[in-house]
Amino acid sequence: MSLKLPTLFVVAAGFLFSPFTLSAEEAFSAEQKKAIEAIVSEYLIKNPEVVVDSIRELRRRDEMEQASRKQTILHTMRPALERNPNDPVIGNPDGDVTVVEFFDYRCGFCKRVFPDIQALLKDDGNIRYVLKEWPILGDASVFASRAALAVWLEQTDRYNDFHVAMMKSKGSLTEARVVSLAGDVGIDTAKMAVDMKSSRIDEILALNNQLASGLGITGTPGFIFGDTVMPGAIAKKEMVEQVAAMRAKANGG
């Protein structure tokens, strides 16, 4: 059974912590303030669960505020997340649901989940999959992302093979390795080298960084299934469930 605070404790707390202009020093004399502090201290010592409950409530409110803020950001940023024409799209471009992934070509977790993503897109066939280049693991990651975006923008028909080759690449994905993989899948590497310098790519990467930050995504991979943000290398089963939930919601379920 929960304990109720004594009336004096409530009054004292109200004066001590209220946002009113009148300060605690002005409301009480020094002796009164000392007496109230003693009462509050004694009460908290006898009832430490009050502090624990308060911390839990503050945490709950903070989580609710963060969730609400995230949903607002998702709603506001939806076009930039799902319909930016500069973003690579794989799977079915006309799919009935859109899944978004923030990833880094040098991210081990991204590579680990990649086979499941391929299986998901193959098994479903009606998913529009947006790839958000987010190179956060150093200069080599930036080079790989710029190369991939250059190919997407200027040699689009070669992008998917290049993307798969880099995601499946073993060992260190150096700049030399990126260029070698590009050549292996028939990309004009000289043209790619020029296209990589485009300010358009600067804008894409800057926007992706802004979106990830706004959504509270702190590492790769990071997935967005409709209104749900899911960080980390999630299992295929979870992906299937999220896609099903998106469709159910779209159909009024």
C-alpha cells in the first residue's frame, strides 16, 4: 500500500520547488526553512521508495516525450526519408510498403544482416527498400558511400551489383578495394572518380546525417518501418513482422 505525504511535506515541497516568482527564501524565515528541510529529509529517509518512484515517473515521462518527439519528426521528415529521388532504391520501386535503412559499407553489423535483407526482398517482392548512405566509420566509409552514390546518380544500372559486391566484400574495404569492385561489375571507374566529387553527394550525406540525428539513430544499421525506428542488426523474423504490421495499418487493421 502506498504512503501519502504529510500535508506539511506537500506544502513545503510546493514552496521549495514551485516555479512561482516568490522564492523559498522570501516565503520562509531561515529557521522555518531549516525545519522544513529537516522534515523533508526525515520523510525521505523513512520512505526511500518515494525517490525511486519519482525517478521512475520522470523516466517514464521522458520516454513518452521522446517517443512523441520521434513520431513528430517521422511525420515531418517522411518525404525526405522515403521519397528523396537522390536515394538508392532496391527491391520493388513500386512496392506497397517502404522500408528505410541507414547503413555504412564498412559496418560489420550491416554486413551481417545483409543476407536477411536480400532474402526478405526476394521472398516478399512488394517492398520498396530505400538505402540511406550514412558513412560513420571513417574516411574509407565516406569514400565507399560517395562511390556508391556517384554510381547511383550517373550509372544507375550498375548500382545494385556494386552495392551487393561491397556488402559481400570480406576484409578491409579500402579505397583501392572499392575501385576494384566497381571495375569488376562493369562501372566506368574514371567517370565514377569525377562524379564522386559532386556537391550533390555532399548534400545527400549531410541530409542523411541530419535525419539520423533527428530520429535518434546513433549507429548502423538503423531501420525505419513506417512509424517504427529499429536500431541494430535485427533478425529477418522481426523484419517480416514489421512489414506485416505496416500493411495491416495501411489497410485499417
